[in-house]
Amino acid sequence: MSTPFTFGVVGTGWRAEFFVRLARLLSDQLTLVGASVRRSAVVEQLTRRWGVPAFLSPSELVRSRRPDFVISCVPPSANPEVVTALVESGVHVLSETPPAPDLDGLRKLWAQVGSHDLVQVAEQYLLMPGHAARRELITRGVIGRPTSVQISSTHSYHAVSMIRGLLGIGFEPVRVSASRFIGPLVDPLSRTGWTGDDTPKDAATTLATMDFGGASGLYDFTDNQWHNQLRLRRIVIRGSHGEIADDTVVRLAGERTILKSPITRSQLGYDLNLDGYDTEHISFEGDVVYRNPYLGFRLMDEEIALASLLTATGAWARGDGPPPYPLAQGCQDHLVGLAIDESAATGALVVTGVQPWCR
């Protein structure tokens, strides 16, 4: 077995903690070797908490620890500066989403680092087990050529990534039309847990259509839908020969034969199954279409996706695998996400143009 992939982290926030926990759990595959922070007062505290050396600049982290790659895990406003500094240090980079806060920032970042091919983006949604299984069914041609994707789950660039990835869309101009509506909604859960508040408050729902020319996307997101379990998640993928709606597939299987079949998750740990609590695999009509590569670690779907992304980034950095999600793709996702926001704010149709990263 090869030695674990080594990585460093720039930043100390909520998302950074995910990567640190995964390195501790998957120590035979991933090793956190250092971190970078801006404030000297945090260095000693972070060293104690994460058990690795901390440095006051990304460049110092790279020089001292020589990791396979470094994760830039800072706010969008600070991300371009950090990513640029890391690329100038010659290290492979996994950038948090989005790569820059706005279109000007995306263009500037691309001009500075795009030609180096050293930057991937931490876009994990299509690596989550359920979405990975649906994507595999599309690849196998189960519903024919995909023509539209409807997403009501996550926001902006993440949802765009799912829509583009499931449709197989590249960098073509997109026609975006969006509207925003306000309505009362109880918001019982946040990132930190239960709020204890059952009072309805105004929440915005954004609806948007995306015309890719020959394929379409429908975006539906309500404020805090990531955490608010009073809003169900929905995904519909329509194709020339059928469709996938959440965990149900309807398809043309032959002459005068239409089949409706479930996508089934094998979940260990229920009733008298004593093999641990884990997603084992996902199947469709008797075939396994997804296997959990981290069986035995009891990871939730988000952690499985992030672990898959980290190991894929490590393999790419060592020249042993393809790029998991290049910077150009992350820029395009955010470009379309920004167009959704612009159209919702102005009520006007927004058409994305051809950008420098569209190659």
C-alpha cells in the first residue's frame, strides 16, 4: 500500500474541522501535516487542538512541511490571495467553494493561476453516495440521454455543479431566469443544532430556470434548506427514455415495456445486523451501482464525499489520478450561480458569456 497522502490546511473554520477529523479517522490514507493561520495568537492554540505545527503564512507551511497538497479553507473574499500564494509556492491546491466572491474575482484568479493547472475545487456533492449512484445510472444509459435536472436541495454553485454534472454540460453560455419569493417558515435547526424557536419567520425561496441549449435545469432553494428538515430534498433527472425521481426510476425497458424500479441503499446496523452502522452499497435492479469505499468507518454521506475528494486530490497531486474537479469547473459553477442571484434581484434574463476558463 502506498504511503498516506499528506496535506495542509489554511484556515480554522467549520469546514476545516471536517478535513481534520477525516485525517484522524483515515490515518492510513490521509495525514494532516500542518496548518496556516493569520493571527499569531491562534498558532499555539491550533497546534494543541490539531496536533500539527501551525504557521503564519501559506508559503511557510509549504516550505516547512512539503505536503502533497494544501486546502485553502478560508472565506471567498480571502480565497484568491491564499490560492495564488500557494500556487506561487509550487504546491497542488484544493480550493474551498467558491474560488472567488464575484465574477471579477474569478477572472482575476484565473488570470493569475489558471495556466498552472495546480488548482482543484472542493466540490463534493456528486461524490455523495446517492448522487454518485444516480450519476452511474445516467452513465449506463438507463434513462437515455439526460435532458433536464431539477434540484431542490442545496444552493447556488453546489446545485449548479449537480445540474451540470448530471447533464454532462460544459462551458456553453447559459440563459438564466430567476425569481425570489418570501413566505413564513419555522426554522427549527441551524448549523449548531436545534434553535428551540417554533415561530414562523420570513424565508426566501429562489426559483430559477437554466437553458443550456438542448438541456435545462430547474433550481429551487429556500433559505437554510441545508439544515431545515421541514423542507424535503428533491431531485428529478429526466432523459429521453425515462427519469429518475429521488430514489425511483421509470424507464423504457423494451417493446411495450415500461419498468418502475427503486434505487436501494444497503444500510448495515438495523435490527439483528451486527456489522456496524454503515452504508454498504447502493443497488438498482440487482446490480450494485455504488460501493462505499470507506466501509467500517461509520461516515455520514457528506464525510464519504469529502474523503473521496481528498484521496482523489492526493492521487492527482502525485500524478496517479485524474483531476477531481478543476478550477475551471468551479469557476463555471459560480458564474451560473451569480447569474441566478442577479436575475432574482433584477427580474431580468441573464445570459452568461464565454469566460477565460472556458476551454
